[in-house]
Amino acid sequence: MERSPNSEAFEDLLNVGIALSSIHDLQKLLGFILTEARRLTRADAGTLYLVKENKLVFKVSQCQSLTERLGDPIMERQYQSFEMPISPESIAGYVALTREVLNIPDVRRIPAGSPYRYNSSWDERTGYETRSMLVIPMRNKDGKIVGVLQLINALNKGEVVPFAGASEKVATSLASQAGVAIENAALTEDLQQAHLDTIFRLGVAAEYRDKETANHIKRMSHFSALIAESLKWPQDEVERLFWSSLMHDVGKLGIPDAILQKPGPLTPEERQVMELHSIIGGNILKGSDARVLKQARLVALTHHERYDGKGYPRRLKAKRIPIEGRITILADVFDALSSRRVYKEALPENEVLRIIEEGRGAFFDPEILTLFLDRLEEAREIQNRYGDRPEDFDKFRNLDRVAIEEE
């Protein structure tokens, strides 16, 4: 028995709704929404905006015919992020303002007295010809507008036609599901960002006690990510190492000030206490189910293990040292040598590279060192981007003049 077009459309929407609930990455979700909306309505192109306060923020755009003609790289350059006011000055703004669905057969024939108008700047810039448009507000479960879905040029046998009434119903139903999914994904993203921000600030707290600036952990984490990229790690694993390496010295929170901030060399007994910071860090971070904190614990425990087995705390050797430790010891030492501290000046780059090279096979995994040196120019860019300023060190020297810093 053949299914009717209505039952097929219902099943399509059901499957899309199930998929929507499983995507928690906001940008991926927005791309999926637009792709499926175009597929279900046979639209050649489309754009999706999110509402932010009293503005529409451009998030994702797709155009099949232009992509086929120009290629992905050129199309990516065409899609630049922008914001626009929620007002009748644009069709999307009008829809967000009035909460009405607009199904426009031909944007070239919008009546002169209409409360909205079509902006042809995109067409003029790309050589595209917009004709039919279907523009739909996306609401959350409370009915609040969270975004606008804009579909362009319905196709029938390769010809541009107006969007059919059935397409309007399907897209409106999809938009209602999408609005709820978008809000849920945005909440998840906010929670994740708060979680990661807390990790960064704990890392800063440890460095503050050691009189190192927050820029040290930024540089060190970017160096670690650079190495992970060279090892061809998947992007999500690169990002996880970036965040987890921020916590490499969190154990310094447990080291007495008399040792941590001693201006001169440490005695052998004091050195033993200082080396406990890797164990303390591992103990602080133990017991979490979060993957980033599990990895942060591994980094804290192993970023002072040496390739020749003379490191601490467990004197692991060569490939017995977890890869995270072999990466972060190099990132940490390179930045320590290259950067100014309250108690020392930065070494010249040629001296840093000489010391690092002498550590090949002793401190550092030879393969990882080679990969890092191959990307030295990018490492220099990281140093420039997150370089320390003189005022970054004032907070350590002038504690009697510490003031609340502005946001």
C-alpha cells in the first residue's frame, strides 16, 4: 500500500524532530535546521537568524546553486557575520517584529505600500536572483521569538516557483520544533561555557599564587593545542586538551607561600615539597565524570614527567608517559623560557631553541618536539597575541594598591 504525500511529510517531520532533540551543538543545530527546511520545501537557498535583544544576528546561510557555481571556499567568504535591527526595514526583521509568516511569490513584485521591503544587496554582490521567499518566525515553548527562518527560491523541475501552501505548513511545523531545540542548545552552550570559564579561572588562581600572569596559561594551552593538531587529533580532542591544560598547575594552590614564592633557589627539601604540586593537582581534580576534568587530572599528574624517566612524580619513561604529559611539558617549558616573569626576563628565542633542542630525548619526546618546531611561526603568533604587558606584573608588586578591575 502506497503512502500518501501527507503521511510521508508527517514521517519526515517526525524524523527531523527526533534528530533535532539529539543535537546539542548550537551551530551544528542551526545548519541542520536550515538544511532540512530547504530539503522539505525544495528551497535553493536559505538563511537563519537568531534574536539577540532587539537585533537579528545572522548565523548560517546556504545556497545550492551558488555553491555549485562558485565552490565552497568562495561561498564561505560571502557569508560574513552581521546584525540588523528588528524592524520593517528588512523582511526578516518584519517577521520577527510581527510574528507573522510571509510567503512572497516574487520579491520583485512586492506592492509599493507594503510595510516591508526587499534588500537586494546580496543579489547584487553575488549575482544571485532571489524570487520567491518563505519567512517564518521561530518560537520557544513560551511563544517568545528566538529566530527567523528564511527560505529562498522554491524549485520545481529546476525552475523557481512560489512556495506552495503545503511547504508553508511543513516549514512552519519544523520552525516550531526548531525554536525549542535552539533554546535548549543555547542553554547547554551557556552551561558549557560557564563550566569552561570556571576551569580557566581556577588555572588563573594557581598562576596568580606563583606570580605568573593569566597569559602564561593561555599561551601554554594554545601551544598544547597546536601540537595536538600536528598529531592529527580530531578537533574536539584538540579543544579538550586546550581546556584541560589550563589546569596543569592547579596543585600549586596547595604549596606553602614560603616555598612557592621564595625569591632564591630552593633547597633539596623545598624542591621535594614543590614537586608535590603535580600530585596535589591530580588529587584536586580526581573523581569527576567530566571528560575535560579527567584529562586535566592526567595533565596535572604528568606534565613534569621527563622522556628519559627522570621526571616526577612517578618517573615514567618515554611512551609510558601519557601523550598529554609529553605534549604539555614541552608547551610549559617553552613558554617558561620564552616569557618574562616577575623574577626574570625572557630569554632570546635562539637561546630558548638551543635549550629546547638539548632536551630532545631527555625532557621531550623527539617526535613531538619536531612537530612543534615545524610550527614555530604559529607559536610566535600565539606569543604576540597573548604577550604580557608591564601592567600585568604590577598586581604582584603592589599588593597595597590592588583595586577592583573593570569588566
